Amino acid sequence: MPLSLNSRRRGHGFIACIAVVGAFVIENHCSLPVFEAQARFDHLGLAHYYLRAQLPDRALTEAVRALREDADTVAPLLVIARAYHQKGETEEAVESFTQAIRLDPDDGSLYMLLHQVCIEGGRPALAIDALERLESSSANWNARVALGWAYESADSTDSERAARGLQFLEEAVAEPGDASDHALAFARHQLAKAYLLRDRFEDAAQVLESSLEFDPGDRFALFTLGEFRLQQDRAEEAEHLFERLMRETDDAAAASRIAGLWYDAGHRQRAIQYYEWAMQVESPPASLMNNLAWTYAEENTALERARELSLRAVKEEADNVVYLDTYAEVLYRQGHQNQALALIRRAVELETNDGEHRNYLLRQLKRFSAAAGFVAPEPPTSSE
């Protein structure tokens, strides 16, 4: 069976995009050289070194010294915020980000970083409180985008707050002023996400198409619009968008996600194409090999290839019932019913009595038993 197939949802693409944005802005601010060619001792460079070495206390000491040397510089405050984040001290991290924003209120990435750190620290309300104070004091475009994003990411039961979040994002996209291309793209992405969460699909599509007009290589827009077109049974349009995306990124993870979308939509051959694309990495994950093997088995094609892939997945995780089931299915389709039966019995033994796969595995046991000429035996008791 394909691994975690039923857990695929539209939101996965958005989560990945947000993570990428967070990583981008962090690296954008914190990729300074460890030691600069200058006469004085470089406290900031040393702080970066300790931060990368996962030594936040030492990073804090050096960053504070750097801040004393130049209190009007953002960079030490960002190192301080990241060090506190490493220590799990989210409130202190937010305070440092807030100070940095007051020094440079036009840098949109700072607002996004503040919110991202609060999400990762499990304190989303803390971000909203800080962003509300910043927004009310500056009426800054970037602050309003970040606050709109924060409201959209908060508890969905607060309809008034969600409505304000949508309003902020709509206003930001309609009147971007002198916002940077990167910040405006982020605002469009969040607005499209907000529309999708409200099932306003055509509105979301319009925003994504607009984003592609400004940036034909917008990966988020290509992926999300492609997914939407696929859901509309507009497969050729979806394929065009996905091909453009792969020309932009040539990324195995993106190819695997696209394969999952094709699979869910019932286009097995196209799913195989993208799974094979994803397989080009040096060490493909077992889940990818399993999903490709299963898809080949369902299509009843390239069964030797499926067997090789499935065996590799099982060797990596011998007690994974999903991988065992896939291997059994491939062997069954090759005519090796006894081997398939032995594997599926092992999978049933491993699955707990209340496990999510147990009923399915019992049906497989009955099916393979009949094919091997046996009456279906009593289900093996779980080993757990």
C-alpha cells in the first residue's frame, strides 16, 4: 500500500512554502562570514560561529558584546533572537526581533521571522500580540501582511480575527506601494491560501495567476495552481504547470509531492513519471521506493522494477507493515503466492489489534490465502 496516502491534503504545499520562506529570510540575514578581515576582534562573527555550533549561551555573550559596540545595528539582534530560539526562550526571542524591527521597520522579512519563531516555539498568540503592537504604532505594510498571516494561522474558531486577517492580506495585495517583489509574492501566497481555506477556489486561482504574471517561475504558485487545476479535472493544464515547476526547481521532494497529487487524482502513469523523477537522488527514501513500487503493482507493469524497489524499502524498515504489504502485493502479482502469503502473515502479526491497517491487512491475508489454495487461517495475534 502507499505510505500515508490518505494523509495528503492541500495544506502540505503551503506548510512547505512557509518553511522555505522562514529558512530564506533567516539565511538572508545570518550568512555573514564568521570572521571579517578587520583589526578589531569580531564579536558578531564569533557569535555566528557559536550559533552554528549550537552553543546559544556563548552566541548570546558575543552578540551582546557586538550590540554594545554598535547599538543601531540589526544583525546582533537577529543573532540574539536566534540564540534565544535555540534555547527555547520564545518571549526573549520575540523581544529581540521587535527591537530589530523598530530599527528597520521596512524589512518585511523581520516580521515574518518573528511569526515563524513563535509558530516553532508553540506560541502563536505571542506573535499576534507583538505584531498588533508593531502594526498600531507604524501602520507598516509589512507589519500588516505579517499580522494578516498570523491571524490566518491562528485559531480558526475566531471568525472576527480571521476576517481581519483576510482583510489585511487583500488590502496588502491590492495596494502594495513600494513593497519588495519577495514581500509582495509572500502576501499573494498567503492570500491565496486564505481563499483556499474558505473554499473560494476561483479567487485563489486568480491570485496565483496574477503572481505568475509577475514571476513566471513562482514555485508556490505553480505547484498550488497545478494542484487546483488537477482537482478541476483540467489535467493538461496541471501538467503544463508542473512541468514548468520542475524546470524551475528540479527538486526530488517537489517531484514526489506532484506524484502524490497525480496518484490521488487517479493518473497512475503520470504518478510513476514523477516518482521516477524523484528517484534520481543518490539515496531515495524508503517511502518513495515503496510508493513507486505500489503504483507499478497497481498498474501491473514493470513488476521486476517494483520488486527491486519494494525489497530495498523492506530492507531499510523490515517491520514496516506498509512496506511488507507492498512487497507481498508485488510478489502476488508475479505469481509467487506462497511468498506473498508469508509476508502478509508477518505484517498482520506486526500490526496491533487496533492498528489502522489491521482490517485491510486481514483482507489481504484472505485474498492471498485463497490464491495459494488455502482456507484463510485465523488471524495471527498481534505481537504487541
